[in-house]
Amino acid sequence: MTDMSNMEPTKPERSQWVDVWDQFKHHKGALLGGIIFIVIVVGVFLGPLVWPYDAQFIDIRARNQGPSWAHPFGTDQLGRDTLARMMAGGQTSIAVGLTAMLLALGLGSLVGITAGFFKRLDGPLMRITDLFLALPILPLLLVMMLLFREPLSGAVGPERGIFILIVVAIGVTSWMPTARIVRGDVLALKEREFILAARSIGTSNTNMIKRHILPNVLSPIMVSATLGIANAIITESALSFLGLGFPPDFPTWGRLLNDATQYLQDYPERVFWPGLAISLTVLSVNYLGDGLRDALDPRIRGR
Amino acid sequence: MLTFTIRRLILAIPTLLFISLVIFLLLELAPGDPMAQVPLTVPPEVKEKMRLALGLGEPGYIRFWKWLVQFFWIEPQVLIDHYFGTTFSEGKLRVISWQHRAPVMDVVVQRLPQTLWVVGMSYVVGVLIALPIGIYSAYRQYSMFDQAGTFITMIGYSIPPFFTGPLVIVIFSVQLGWFPFIYDTTHVVNDWDSFIYQLRQMIMPVMVLALQTTAQISRYMRASMLDNLNQDYVRTARAKGLSERVVVLVHVLRNSMIPVVTVIALGLPAIFGGAIITEQVFSVNGIGAQLIGAIQANDLPTVQTLTFMFAFLIVFFNLIADVLYGILDPRIRYD
């Protein structure tokens, strides 16, 4: 009888996420991207606790300095420490990116799952998606920023008002790709046997979506989440760069870049840091998404 | 095919109407007052007259209808008059910019060549660079060239034009002094030297915009080539003893170009959007700069018209891409 117990599987059961992690580890770029992204997020949110200078602190005698030990990234035209401003700006940029991504993802998944699951709603919802895809996003965003910034600033305060405005504007104009991908996946899933089996034991629509559809479309949603962060950060920076984002004294990476371009002739190196921060964040998030796509695809996994 | 094209054309009309309505309502619901800039010393009844003179007296739906008539009916007449010397549009009201006190389309026509030169040239350059890169990196998949190409396209995706713009200005204008960093739109090309100057001032904006185009299109080209390289007909072509060059550049390339051509058509309007930023960086006096200027001056008719023109471009190129796809690929039949 002791022989029989040896026949039992010796390996512990592996969950799906362990497999995903194993595959993800093999994608060097994605791993590096993930690490860089985490470092940037941690640095930006915890850095100000350690760094002695405040982003708004004006020291007019120390203005326009180059890099030194006291100010590793130099100071701006009012003597504010660039590193502190980069951290403060990064908090806003990343917060905008994450929130706008969540909003777009929520909208996109909702529309995608509804359109894919309920046949009657498919036509109208997809027509709406097409209409939204035909909108000129950047001009519309600029117009929205112009028109709604004053009343919202008056209602909930300048910074919070513009934060809400930017997040809503980006979220409302970038959910369409997610909706399309999710809809396609849901349509394919609906033809599978396990859905038929679940249907035959009398699963209700709500439970069907919660238990069987949603877990299976999680991977495209996660991939478009990473792309969504990158897209939102770039859009916010573009708006700030065009002078239609956050107010001038409120740093974001795009705003800092815009301020730096005005001193391009005298202090060209100032452009470098905010631009590098934006590019590095977006690049790392894109690589992260690339790796996630490979890791979450069971057909590629194990190769 | 013809019925499909006609059906798509008819479908485009409600799309465009919907978009113009969205833009109009957005501007309508906005609480901004175009009279806000007028001094407080102006008496209210004069202000009311100024408001009427700007066409703000009527209710919204009448103004929307007027704008539609002006844009779709009167402006084409003006264009016909301009080319054939007829007088269809005489005495009819056009869309007037509040900022310039001139018809919006006249300003657009002045600005458009700058945008088209820079944007169009950058798109052509970007596509011309992207295609060989895509072809070669698919042919030598996972080679050094392919890895480097993937990395560079990833960078092209990730670095926004408002960073590459200042970056190339710092490198090539401030440090090296090779190119002027402000685009001189009044420059007239009439001899060799002025042509060289035009070329020099165009290089940087074109480079910045082309990087984005290249990144996207070379990705698609590579993926499309990879799809086709493993097909049976490629093996047949090789078995027939055709040279590798003919196999790749004739058999595979022609089939791989089908999706790429549609992607090229689809990407064109997005480039106009990107040009808004690039024009701002290099002070190019194009329609992107006009839009920004109009937004800052609260010039609603110009904003409405320009935004709608961007939307029109998107819908138009979507249509072209769809039709092209059907024409190029005989397997696709829309009927």
C-alpha cells in the first residue's frame, strides 16, 4: 500500500498566476519595465518625504543653477528645486494616468461585455463606439479643457477641478479600443462549451458574467490597462504642454516640459528631465504590457 | 463593391452630422461668454447689439442649422466660384471668425499649405523609412536588426513629440547650429538657395513627426510580413526555383501590403492631430496653430469649423481604408 501513495502527484498544485509569473519572468524587457515603473512610482510618492526641499519653495538667490549636490537636477528661474518639482509633477501625472485608465477601462469593459453578451444591444453599442472612434480626440480635449475649466475650478477648487476634468475627459475619449477587444473576446467565449454547460444548469446572466465571462476576458483588459496608463500620461502631458492643463504653479511633467522650452536657448538641459521621466514611464509601461500579453496568453505560455 | 462604397458613403453622412452636433453642443453648453473681453464701460444695449451682430441672438437649433448650411452649402459654392469665376455665393453669409473678422475658410486656406507641407512630407518620409525596416526585420526575425528595430519602434511609440521636438532643437539648433528652430512661414522658394533653406527648416519637424509614423507602420509591416512568410504559396514559389528576392519582394510583399495600406490610410488623420503639438514646438503657422490660437481667443466659429474638419478627415480616411481593403483583397467581399 505504501507504493500506492508514491503514485500520488508529488508536485504541489500550481495556480494560474504562478504560470503567468513564470512566463512573465522570461520576458526580460517586461521585467525591467515593471521594475522601472515601480521605482518611478515609489520614488515619486515617497521621495518628497525624504527630500528636504518643497516643490513650491522659492529661493530667488539660488535661481537658474546647474546640477550640484544640493540640487542634483538644478533649479528653475525662481530657484525652485527641480528634483522636488519633478517628484510633485510625477505624482500628478501618474495619478492622472492611473485614474483615467481605470475610468476608461471600466467604461470599455462595461460596453464591451454588454455588447458581446446581449445580442440585442450589440448593434447600437458598437455604432456608438464607432462614432466615438471618429471623433477628433485631441482637438475635442482642447475644447473641453477650454470650456469647462473655469466653472469646475470655481465649483471644487482649481487643482481638484482640473484633475477631475482631465481624468473624465481622457477617460471618456479613450475607452473604445478596450470595448472592441473585450466584445470580440466575449463573442468568441459565448460559443464555447463551458458557457453552454453553465447555461444548462440554469446560471443567471449576472452570475454568468461574473463567474465565467469576466475571469476569461481579464487578460485583454489587463493588457489594455497598461496601454491605457501610457496613453493617459501622454495625453495629460500634451494638454499641459499646450498650456491647457493644470494651472502654471502646479507642476506636472508636461507643464515642467512646457516651462523648460521657454528657456530653451539659455538652459537647454532643463528640457531633459521631465521629458525623460515621461518617456521612461511610458516606455516601461509599454514593455510591461508587452510582457503581460505574452504571459497571459496560454498558447504562448511554456515555450 | 460599388454598392458597398455607396452604402458606406451614405452611412458617413449621419456620422458626420452626429459629430458636428456633438461639437456644437459642447460649445453651446459651455458657460464661456464671448462678450467677456468687452470693456465694462460699454453699455448693455450696445453689448446686446454686438451679440446680435455675432449671430448669437437666435436659439441654438437655428444657429446649428445655419452653420450646417454655411459649411456644406455655401463654402463649396465659394470654392467653385474661386476656380471657375462664377458668382453662386455672392451676397451669402459665410462662417465668419470672431477673431479675424474674416471668413474662417479663407484663414484655413492660408494656413493649410504649411501644415500639408510639413505633415504630408513627414508622413511620406515616415512610410518610406518604415516599409524597408518592417520587411527586413520580418525576413530576419529575431536577428540583431530585428531586436534593434523593435526597440527603436518601442521608443518611437513612447517618446511623445513634445519631448523629441525640444530634444532635436537642443541638439541640432542650439548645440550644433545646423538648422533654424523657428519655421519661417513667410519664406518664398524662388531659387536654389531659398529651396535649400526651406529644406533645412523642414528637416526637424519632419523628423519628429516621421519618427512616430515609422514606429507604427514598421510594426504593422513586420507583423503582416511574418503572417505571409509561413504561407504555403511562399514554399511553392521557392520550390519553383524563384530567386529569394522575387519571392520576398514580389510574392510576399504584395500580399503583406494589403493590411498595411489600410493602416497607412487610417493613420493619416491622427498625424494631423499630432501636428497640433509639433506645430506648437516649431512655431509652424499651420491649422494646428490656428486651432490653438482660436481656442485661446474664444473664437467659437473657428474652433467649431476646424474641429469638424479634423473629424471629417477621420471619417473620410476610414472610408478610403475600408474601400481600399475591398479593392486590394479579392477575398473580401462586402456584399
